Amino acid sequence: MNRTISTVVTAMLFSASAVAGSDPFVGKWVLNVQQSAYPHGTCPKQMVILMEPTEKGIRYRSDTTYDNGAATYSQYTADYDGKQAIVMGPRGMMLPVFLKRIDTNTVIASYTKDLQIVATSRRVVSKDARLMTITTTSKDESGKSVTSVAVFTKVSAVDHH
């Protein structure tokens, strides 16, 4: 019995590390504020994204701090299959996300409200897997389309804290 459990655990760890090795999004990412472009007054002071592998997708967590001292987070677990995943934050449920892998280094994240897409983020990891650029398009309060470009540097492989 113990040998069977040991075999299953070993297989699960091997599977997770194989996914981590093949998914360039997996790791700890830190926002480079100087290289990023946000609409005036909306750029975070600091943002860290941690993506860990799951069988068919990722476990995502972002921690963000703004110039005024406000801090927030969001987290979810989602597959790259375009199916809805619930996003949680400090006040509970946030906008659901749908992840769709375009190619090895590109993922589209679509956020919905009332079954309508309200924001789309195109995540692209560089060929050397050191930079991730997230280009997000959404609407501001007046309904005008706005775009932000966030540039992240990978600081480590998967960091289980």
C-alpha cells in the first residue's frame, strides 16, 4: 500500500515538474514599472504575479500595491481550455476569467461581467522566458477603450510559499 502511494506521489510530482518545465508562464514575475505603460494614475507601485502549474493550466495569484498605499490581490486556478474560472479577491468573488492558450508563449485571458467580455489581456512570454508582457484592453467609466501594457521580469521558477 505504501509503495502504491509513493508511486502515485512520485508520478504527480513528475507530472507537475514536466508541466512547469514546458510552461514558460510558470514562475514568479515582478512588474517593471519603468517599462510599463498604464493610463495616467493607474500604474501600480508594485505588482508580483505567481503562477504555479496544474495538470492542464495554472494556479495564479497577483499581489498589487498602489502609490496611495492601497493593496489588493486576486487568485484563481484555471485550465487553458477557455472555460470559466472564478477569480477571488479581498472582497470575495471578482470577474470570472477564461484562459485560452494561443501558442506556447501566448495566452489570452478574457474577463466577463453579465456574460459580456469587459476586459481582455494578451499575455506573451519572451522566447528566453525572462520577460512577460501583458497588454490589457478594457473600457473606462465613460465607455472609452483603454489599454495598459505591463512588463514583468521573471525572478524565479516556481516558488511554493
